[in-house]
Amino acid sequence: MENSILTIKNLSHRYSSSWAIRDINLDINRTGILGLLGSNGAGKSTTMNIMCGVLNQTEGTILIDGIDIRKNPELAKRQIGFLPQHAPLYLDLTVDEYLTYTAELRKMASRSVKTAVEEAKDRCGISHFGSRLIKNLSGGYRQRVGIAQAIIHKPKLVVMDEPTNGLDPNQITEVRMLIKDIAVEHAVIFSSHILSEVQMLCKEIKMIADGKIVFSDTMDAFNNYVEPHSVLMQMENPPSATEILKISGVEKVEFLTERQARVYFTGDREITERLIAASVHNDWHLREINLDKTALDEIFKQLSTKSKQS
């Protein structure tokens, strides 16, 4: 029977007297992108640092391609590529020098290093920057160099901790496309505290809150779970918040701009029909109305509460 690429069993870690993560379980047996979603401080980075051998866990087992990373770290790490939240770049080296160094750190055969460097640069779209000092690259291209070092030895598992953090919108789009390309041949774990990032990239999701996994399923199942509880209304002739509050089912109203309001309601989906009818009757000149998904913090709260009750 073929080994899973990654198996995590009952993983827990404690800093001093407090537990950072508790009873994390995970299994990846194919290529593609798994999203690890959690707010800052939820335990994502601790989990990733342990699975990549940066930290030793307090409890639990991690197998990389069937190899226990604690018992045989060198062999296990040959199958891991890791991009931490802050890419470990040496700014005074050229791209070629840095990638050659990271290949040698992985104990790759000397005869294969040059080819591996060229292939990683090509894959990450940085072939034309080989002789450029890393400190002279933009943030987006520095991140590409960080990704190149994570895949240079062609690992089975690539772990990326907040890889789009601090990039501008164009750079984020480019890095997303690169991650999708890498996931065709590698299993990728992608962590983020931004829900939309995970939704755009991942088909499966693990959600961490307070050091525990509170949701584990497909992205489609997660999207079905996230019920809307407010609507966004764009009006040319908006009324006061007091007028909207008179409508049955409306709980709260907040104006985001002079003409756009977020209207919170109880679980009654017919609220949209009532809002539209009120707009027509009172000449609010409604231009747009959309269901608004639950805010991420509220989702964490709901799932954490549900996890504690189960």
C-alpha cells in the first residue's frame, strides 16, 4: 500500500504552560492544494513549523511519505519544501547563488544542482534574474525566489505559510497562479488568515481556531456552511436607518457610504423581497442588492462553539 504524502496524528504543542495546538489530525494522499485557514495566533504557523521539522512537537506523530520526521528528520525533509511566512532569503546573494546554496543544503548530488536551479527559476518565472542580487528584486519576485527554493529538490509536499502576505494585488494574482501550477505536481499546504485567498485557491480546507481544527471538509461544503446574515443595498435615494429598521426581520442597519447600507436580518431569506418592495413603495431607487456572507471572525466563533459542544 502506498504511503500518504503527509499523515499527522494527535499533534499537540505547548509553549511554557499554554497549548498552542491540540490534537491536530491531517492526512494528504494526493497532489492539489489544501487550505489551512485561521486567524492570526490560531496555531497555523506552529503546525507548519512542526510538520516541516523546525519545531519538535510536545505530543503526536508526523509522517512524511511514511517517514517519522522526529525519528528520521533528514530523510523526511527530503520530501518537504517549506516557504515560511518570512522567506529565508540572503539579500546579498544573487538568485543563482542563493538557489545553488539551498540545493546544496538539501544535499542534492553536485551534478544535478545546476539543472535543478535552472528548472526552479524557469518554473517560477525568474530565469532572467539569475545574476541579480536578491535585495534589488521587488517583493513579488523575492517571493518567487522563496517559492523556487521550496521546490528546487522536487519534494512531494510543499508547505507555504501566508505566501501572499504583504504583496500588492498584481503580485498576489501572479503568486496565486504560480501556486496553482506547482500543485499540479506537488501536494501543497497553503495557509492564510484571509478567507477569500483560501476560497480562490483550495478545494479542501482545514480551519483552525484556538489551536484546534474546527472544520475539515471541501471548500464547497464550507461555502454552504457560511450562511448569509446580511444584505448590501445600493440606493440612489436612501432613507434613514430608522426607516429600514421598521421592516419586519431587520435587526440592524449600518451605512457604509452615503448610498450603500448593510442590513442585518434574522434567518428569513424573504427579507430581500420585503426590502425591494419597500424601496419601490418609498422611491429609494434601489440599484443593487446582494446577500452578504458571514464575516470570518463570526465563522470562527460559530465553529469554535460547535466544536466545544460536540
